[in-house]
Amino acid sequence: MEKVRVGIIGAGRIGRVHSKSLTNNVPEAELVAISDKFVESAKKAAEEFGIPNYYEDYHKILEDPTIQAVFVCSPTNTHADIAMEAAKAGKHIFCEKPIDTSVAKILETEKVVKEAGVKMQIGFNRRFDHNFRKIHELAKNGDLGKIQIVKITSRDPEPPSAEYAAASGGMFLDMTIHDFDMACFLTNSDVEEIYVNSAVLVDPAIGEQGDVDTAIITMKMSNGALAVIDNSRRAAYGYDQRAELFGSKGMVATANDTLSTAVIADENGVTGEKPLFFFLERYMESFSEEMRQFVNACENDTEVPVGIHAGMQSVKIGLAAKKSVAEHRPVLLSEI
């Protein structure tokens, strides 16, 4: 069977992550081109990962009739436009989150993709993480009974720059968007209502940019379950990524991944390893798995595992969260 020929648009951090995954861990794919408006970044990635072609203009990837799928790893405000161009060019699309920060623009993208008859997968890699996948399977199989409560802890090891925070769409559309998607994934439900308490407790410069860096979020899911998310932009002990699901028949919880499970006991106390440092260390295998499943869907003409609906829901929840902060009240998703 021939390999799926792939091009990557965007040679920044996430574009490089996907380049590494595709070249090292997805033998069914052949990465043949990468582009970036900063062409030196594309050149560097091409040299590092053995990609035969690199461009400044991404249109050269879209115009290549031998390329079957593209990865949209460009800045957030370009995702929807490039995805629509790719769809019109007949390419399958893997798009990093969010598709856009506008619901109307996402709906437009969905329409274009549907009319083009191509596949589009959204980059929520945590769905492919071994810990969270296990929780999802237990819930889906009914092992926990009726799901009643989900708790998600998501804390970064260090805050981003204030400039990044301002350009990213804010914490809810940049960081918490993964947790919103995870709440939907673990409960197999959309969100009905959300209420947010938030503050600037980590870096005053983030607050000066109009964003927050700490939040406690409560949500009512459409299936009746209740969800709690706690976020912080800085945890002194490392990247804190945990979840707990409670149901009528029992509970399942996950711990952080660590470099080893070694525990040292001596006269000073009992200590273990800190969590893996950040998302590249913690989630690298999940990035590879989402690549494999996307390529498999392209190769075998099956449904992608994370479609536009998931991308739309996470953005709507994020916008509702921002509205809740601004108006100091619970917000129904139907208002967005």
C-alpha cells in the first residue's frame, strides 16, 4: 500500500513536533514538504527531519497534486483560512486547535470542508494519552455506572510571556481549551452551562494584557454530570495533569507521569520524582498516536477520531468561559 504523502504548513514548535512524529513514528506517512513564512525555520526543519522540500509560500504545498494531506500548524488566526484553502485544493486536513476563535468562521470552515468532501481532524492530542484514554474506555464501557462528577487538574510549570498570552486568545482558548475538550471526552457529553472564578495570581503582566492565569471552572454537562477544572499557569513542582471520574458504580483517577516510579525513603523523608516537565515530555506519544489515526483515516477512508464538532464545542465553551468572567455569572452554551 502506498504511503500517504503529507505537507506541513508552519515550522514552529508544534510543526516540528508533528514533523518528528511523522518521520519517526508513522511509517504509513511520507512527509514531503514543509513551509513557513520564516523560510529559515522551514529549511532548518527540513534538514533536521529529512524533508525533501521546504517553502516560504504554503501555496506550493497546496498546489502539489501528489500531496494528499496537510497539517495546519500556523498561527491561530490563520487556521480557518488555510484549512478552507486546503479543502478547496482537495487535501485532507489536520488542523491544530482552535480552528478559529469565531463560531461563524468555524461554521464557514465546516461548510467548505463538507462541500469539498475531504477529512478534517482537530489537534486535541490529549484524547490519545494513555491515562485519559483509559478513563474514557471505562466510562464508555459502563464500568463506572452513571457518570456524576469529573475533576480535571491542569497546571503549567511556568507561565508564558504576557505578549504570548495576549496573542493566544487568552487562557481559556489557549490552555483550558484542552481541558474543556477533555471534560467532553471523558463524559461523552457536551457542556450545557459554565461558571468561572478566575484571578491573576501568577504574573501581573498577564493581567495587564487583559487575561487571567488562575481559574476554578464548574460546568454542567448535557448528560447531567458535573465537571470541575482547576487551572494555573505555574506549578512549582512541574506539569500537573490529572483527572478523576466518579460514577454510580465507582471512581477512576490518574496520577502524573514521571521519569520513573522510584520512591526514595531515608532519614529526610519519603520522596519521588517530579512530574515530567512540560507538554512535549508528557504528551509526545499522544502526538504520535493522533498522527497515526489521522493518517489511517486518510489511507482507509474512515472517519477521523476528532472532528470539527469537537473543535467547535471547545471554542464555544471557551467563549462562554470568557463571558462568565466578564459578567460574573453562569453562562449557558446556548447563549454563544
